Amino acid sequence: MELAVSECENEKMACFVEDGKTIGALSYAPDFKPSNQGVLIHFNCKDIDKSIMQVEKQGGKIVIPKTKIQAEGKGYFAVFTDPAGNRVGLYAE
């Protein structure tokens, strides 16, 4: 998967592209207000421990540490806030 970044006037967008198709996007504009109370998006990752270390290295803060999901065979999750204050989840099997 790759991120294709584009700008249109005052909005910036990074589109998730897989097999040549846009499957999702992250958007930013000056009037968007970061929040730790907003939508919680989770991203799959291959190595959750490595991803958590990268989050901290880039200035994010872990708010829910790596936690085993209690359902059989469902893996682990963690939640962090980015430097702007948005909550983001990580998931790995």
C-alpha cells in the first residue's frame, strides 16, 4: 500500500492506494480541529512493538499500551495520540 499526497487550495489529503485504487484517505485543513474525543481509526501493522517505538520516536504518546484482545486469535491493539492530539489505534495479529 502507498500514500498518494495531494493538495487542493487549503486542504491536504493523503490517499491510501492499493492495487491502483484509492481505498481511504486522511485529510487536513487549517480549520480542522484535532481532538482526542473524535473518531478512532485503527491501522493494521506487522509488528506492533516496532510501531509503538516509532510512534514515541515521532512525538506520539501511548494512551492504551499493547493489549491482548480477549477473543481467541484476534491479536493485539494499542492506542496513541499524535503530536496534534488525535487518537489513533494500532492492530496486529
